Amino acid sequence: MSEYAVVIAGSGPTGMMLAAELALAKIDVAILERRATRDLESARAGGLHCRTIEVFDQRGIADRFLSEGQTAQVMSFASVRLDLSGFPTRHPYGLGLWQNHIERVLADWVDELGVPVHRGCEVTGFAQDDAGVDVELSDGRLVRAEYLVGCDGGRSVVRRAAGIEFAGWDPTTSSLIAEVEMVEEPELGTRQDALGVHGIGRLEYEIVDGKVVFADEGPVRVTVTEAQAGAAGEPTLRDLSEALVTAYGTDFGVHSPKWISRFTDVTRQAESYRERRVLLAGDAAHVHSPVGGQGLNTGVQDAVNLGWKLGQVVQGTSPESLLDSYHAERHPVGARVLQGTMAMVALMPSTARNDALRDTIAEVVALDEPRTQLAGRFSGLDIRYDLGEGHPLLGRRMPDLDVVTVDGAVRVFELLHEARPLLLNVGEPGCLDIAGWGDRVKLIAADFAGAWELPVLGAVTAPAAVLIRPDGHVAWVGDGTDAGLADALTTWFGPPTPGAIRSDVH
């Protein structure tokens, strides 16, 4: 029987991001993947939101994605563009990049970190005890792990075997997406009717001044809403042809499909993200319509929230109760994503009543404050974990400031590349002592003279120090004293090493 500290079921973006986080924490982790190869047949998700690009930036890999995709203002609500260009972030844009490319980049990174990926290994169930989990594979083998994380998609075997309720709403609409050839010149771009939104675009394109400019020839990618939701079985070329005729009056001579897939707006969320030694992340924890591109991004951010916590529990530096904060922090985020995607889907069909509603909402969204609020929400830039009352930074992502240390100028995100906790002291040098946590937390003294500004909130009072978790969220804000620091360090990074804390810490 193979044994690992952590086994991850699924090598999608969520599973690979989690594996990388655990590898950075020096945890013995492995991925079990049902697919026999890396290749992803369909394109699936089509891009990254700026908060996810920030997450990749704090690990030093953002440029790998940016070099392959195209940046643009991609978000909208009620037909109003949600422009991020004025937000205080290094990445005030979305990135157009299909999921097959995103997975390839992540897979290369995971390989560099030495994580074994066992392909052609389908997880069929598990049995857990007080010490670990026996993971059952389709070929009869068992893999032993201290923890199992289900990143195995919306039909998650891990979630079902754990008996976790997946409550929500059945689909009201379904769409076909395919990569095909067409005899006739298709109607490129999007159109909206009483069924919903349809779109045809060539695989080769570029974004110029925020607009998509397609190549003159070549294969096309089609997304078309079907007349009825809930069709059973795998979609066929005939299904696609009929849907195109309904939407466009012709199927444009569609032929030679490379792949055809169906997606719906089924909306469900796991009632718990954890069942003892089994956890869920990504689509295994929440599914919804792909409109707005929320799924992949939410899953990657699930992984970054969970990875360092699970690493510390496995290492024994933090109690198992730390894992409860994963559900406490990420479940509300997932619920909010579900709510937002349902609202988007409700506005998609073009009927007289829906058009009136959309136009009314658009008038409100066009105002600066509502537009800013929605842009922060759908980009993930406004996420705040409830860590109690205090400074506006508490529970929010640390901004990527340009600070100056004894070693020279550096960005805060560069200090997070190793996924270690960071205590950044921008106040009086030498006033903070973390001797009891010195083996776990980096203490960096730095100068910063600029304004502190957060997405949506704007300018905030400059702190004297901030304790930053490996996921980039601020766990403590100092006012020139160390009040509350020891408690925050203990809560998030375990108790101090015995005998290491000085009694004269100030």
C-alpha cells in the first residue's frame, strides 16, 4: 500500500494548486487523477480574474500565465462593463486563457515541485479512521493518507462517499459548447434571445482596445443555449445542429467536431467542506453556471486557503481545529458566488420583462459606487474573512506594496513566494519579538512611505505592522505595540516553541 501525508483526488486547477501549496510546505503529497494523460479534451473555463492572478503572483508564477494569455476588461453585469483599471492592484484586468493552457502551466509547476501525479487512477471510495484514510482505487489498490482532499469535480466521488449533503437548485437552462468546423461563414460574436446567450468565435483571436478580433478563418468554438434544459446523455453533433438552427436559423454546415460538451446552471454547495479527515475544494464543494467565469478562480482560492492550514496540521505545529477555519472562511465565499451566478443567469434571456429589468439594473450599476462594489465582488478583490473587529486590513488581502528592507527594494508578494507567514514591521524597528515563532514566521522590517489603499474601500490608516498569512490575508494589524500579536500567532501558526519567548517582548 502506498502512503502519503495528503492525497488529492483530481488534477484540475484546484487540485494542482493545492498540491503546490502543500509541496511548498514540505508535505508529502500526491495527486490521483482519473484521466490517463494531462490532455484536457475540452476548453472548459476561459480565463483568470485579477484576484487569482494576484494569488499566482504571490507564488512567483503569474508571468507564466500572462505570457500566454491576453489581458482585458472582461467582467460585466446587466450589460454594464465592470472596469477594474482604477483599482489598487498590479493586475487590474482579467486574463483570457483557456483552461487546457492553465492546467498545462500548473502541471509544469507541480512537476518542478516534485509532486507525484498518478494518472489513470480513479478514486472509487475511502474508509477513514482516527489516524488516516484508506483511499480505494478502481483497480482494487489502496492508498493510505493522513488526509484526503476531494478536488474531483461536481460529481465528486469523495463528497458522496463522505455523505456530505450537496444542497441547491436543479438546472433551469443548459448549453452546448463545442470546437467544430463550419462550411458556411458563421455569425461571429454573441447574440441574446429568449433562450439566453449564444456565441461563435474562431479559436484564433486577439483583444484590441478591449474588443475581441477574430481570425478570418479556422476552426470555431460554439456556445449555444438549448431550447430545453435537462437533456440526458452525451451531446451529439445532431444536438448541436438543432440548437444552432433554433438560435440562428441555420447550423452553418457544422461538421467535424473535435469535442462537444454540455453545461447547465445547476447550483449546489456542500453543506460542509470537511468530514473529519476528508475535505472538499473547488467544484467538489460548489457548482454553478460558468457565466462570469467564477468556478476555476474560486477553486484556486479554496486551495490557497486550505493548503497552508493543512500543512501546519500535518506537521503538528497547529491543532486539527485549524481546519475548521477553512469551512468557516470559504463556505460564505462559495455561497456568495452561487448567489451572483444565479443573478447573472436570471438576466440572460432577452424577453420584454427581462430587458426592462436589465435596463433598470444597468442604470444603477452605471453609478460609480454600485459599479465598484460589483467589480470588487465578481473579481474577488473584495473578499474579507471574518477575523473579528479592528483595522480594515484585518481579514483582507495584503496589498502588494513596494517596500524597502535592509536588502533593498522588494514587493510584498515577493516575500510570500515560499508560502510562509510574514510579520511585516513598517513601524519602529526592533519593537516586535517573535522568538517563539521564529522557525515558522519571517519577521521583516521595512520602510513604506506611500498610501495604503484597498480595493473597494479605498485609502485606510497606515498600520505599524501586519501579520500576513501564507494565503496573503492579514491576521493581525499592529498600532505600534504588540498587543494581540501573541494571540494571533498562536491562533494561526500554533503555540510558541517552549522556552523561546522572552518575557520582555514589546
